[in-house]
Amino acid sequence: MNAFWNSFEMLLGLGVEPKDLTLGQISLRGVIVFLVTLVTMRLGHKRSLSRKTPFDAVLLVILAAVLSRAINGSAAFFATLGGGVVLVVLHRLFAFLAFYSHGFGILVKGRPDVIVRDGQSDLGMMWRNHVSTHDLDEDMRLSAHTDDVSTIRVARVERSGDISFIKK
């Protein structure tokens, strides 16, 4: 068993300075990190890749930053993989809590903001959401298939940052 562990340590370059890792060791680390991340994300939820909300983006950015350290050897290999799993579990826990608690959902995911009501733009709310009139016009053309704001009953900047439209 000890010989197996020693071989495994050598293959992954465990305990080796990052500058001394070989192409093979970094490649093997990359393969392992990829597989562990794939399994972890599948255990997490596919929403974290599809919704593009800040809540989901935070997971992806931090997870990528943490796991890259396992590949390049700048952090302990197995501890870093474990930290990545913990991040996905924490994201899943927060999503679960947000499902059952509207207030917690608003805290971690935000809330939609109405920027058009009955054909009238709310410039203050648009400014708060960094949506210019040109942005609104573009999204109306692309999503609502109109260029006339008076035909819009309600437009919202959703929690994902997308703008949704309900016509009159």
C-alpha cells in the first residue's frame, strides 16, 4: 500500500515545488481536477451553468480560481479539491434555502426591478440598473420584437440581468 501511495505521489508531483512539476504531472492533475469538477457540478445542479445570475457566477469564478491552484501546484492538491466540493455544496445549500425562504432568496439572488410600466420608462430605475434607453431599445427589438415602448405593459430587469417584456 505504501508503494502504491509513493507512486501516486510521484505521478501527481505531490510535495514538489510548483516550478518543478513536469508536463505529465500537470496534465494528470488537470485530468483529475476536470473529472472531479464534472462529477461535483453534476451533483450540484445544472442551473449553476445556465442561469447566469450573480449568485451562480460567484460559484463559477471562485471554483475556477480555487481548482486552478490544484492543477498548477500552488496549493495542496487534495485539500483544494475538497474545498471545491465544499463550494458547490454551499451553493446548493444556499439555493435550497432560497427556495424555501423568499427573503433569503432576495438576499443571495436579488430581485427584479420594473423599468417600464404602461409604456412609460422609469429612468431612475433604469439608471440604478445601468440600463440606457439604447439598451432598452435594443432588448425591445430583440426580445419583444417592437421598437415602440408604448406597446410594453411591463419590462423588468430580472435577477439574471436579462430584461423581460410583457406587451399590452
